Amino acid sequence: MIVIKSKEEINKMRQAGKIVADVLYKLNELVKPGVTTEELDCIARDYIESQGGVPTFLGYHGFPRSLCTSINEEVVHGIPSPKRLLEEGDIISVDCGVTLNGFIGDAAVTYPVGSIDKDVERLITGTQKSLERAITAVLVDNRIGDIGHAVQSVAKEYKLGVVRDFVGHGVGRNMHEEPQVPNFGKPGTGPRLRAGMVIAIEPMLNLGSHEVEVLDDKWTVVTKDRKWSAHFEHTIAVTEEGPEILTRYE
């Protein structure tokens, strides 16, 4: 069942989303060669808790950390570790969730670590633009398929593979709610968008094939061909005035 949120509930999600946005903004300054993913995780957790929030991912189905930190060929759900040092030329996708007053904000950014090559720039730019175009499709009476088609269209323009095994989702009191929001689809298909719906749109695009697999840690998702992947995400409220990004960062 798709849960329609009240204006008061969306305001609570806006407050949770602001903390998520603050975390991702702060980490942008800290992602550099020599930093460990555990350091990023500790900084994020400390800030979230200082704002009265709870790291949503910590303990979620047993996940051991507050952030997901996925490097290079890792698509999503990478586990922060003191052994994972960022190196010049890497990219890192950071996914952050915050629970505040019973409601959740969820967003992700892929950061370059120093200078990156042109193909990797294309990957990051294409993934970010696919999210931007998808957000423009979040209009009352549009359908979920319109969002997926928007992502897929940009991926095609940038010659990127679209991950199919993991998708976006509704979000609210729970991390994953209905509806699922795939990054592919046909216009005019799927559930209709209604004012008060809140969804997390999260393109995961690859330099190579769309195929992925899960590593032995049971969490980290990597591309099967080990080509690099990028991930961007925002929590979006459907309103009569158009899409509202609840996790906007500058």
C-alpha cells in the first residue's frame, strides 16, 4: 500500500532530509586521498546524533555502519572500514539515511577523489543528470514509469548501463515503502503519482553492463564486469506545485 503523507508529516521528513543534506555537504570537503571510509562514517554519525537524529542504516537488517560507502566498481551498500583508504582518481558513492521524529530522509552522492579520467567524469555527470531529469517527471498524475524512463533516457545518452536489480522506493516512517521506483520503464505505466507521496529516486549507472553481484560480506554490491558505477539519490515529495526535494544540498 502506498502511504500518502500529510503536510505535517512531510515537514518532519523535510527536517530529517536537512540533516542528510548537511552530512553530504560536509563530506564533500572531507573526501580526499588518504581518508578512510570509517573516518567518514564516524563524522557522519557524530553529526547526525548531534542534531537529535538517528543513523537509519545503522543496524538496519544488521548493517553495521551509519553510511554506505561504495568505491569504484562497488555499486551500493559498501561497508565503511578503517582498511579502506581513498586514493587519487577513485570515486566514492556515499549513501546517508537519517531518522528524526519518526520519519526518514535518504540521499546519496558520488564524489570524485582528486582528479578523475574523462570516462569516469562521464559516468558521474550522466548519473547526476539522470536524477535531475527524473525529478522533473515527479508531477501529480504522472506515473512511476515516467520516472524510470527519464533515468533510462539519460543513461542511453551517456552510454551507461542501468542497474536493474536495485531500485528506488517510497520512504516515510519506514526506510523502504511502496512503490518501488525502477531506473527504467515505459512512460505512462506503473502507479500514478499523487500529492503526498514521498519517494526516493536513486539512479545507479555503470560504465559497463547493468549486471551486478553481491560480495561475500552479504552487503557490498559490485558490477559483474568490475567496471565503475555511480549513485545519486534524493528524497522527493509529490506536491500540487511540483516536486519538492527534501534532501537538497548545495
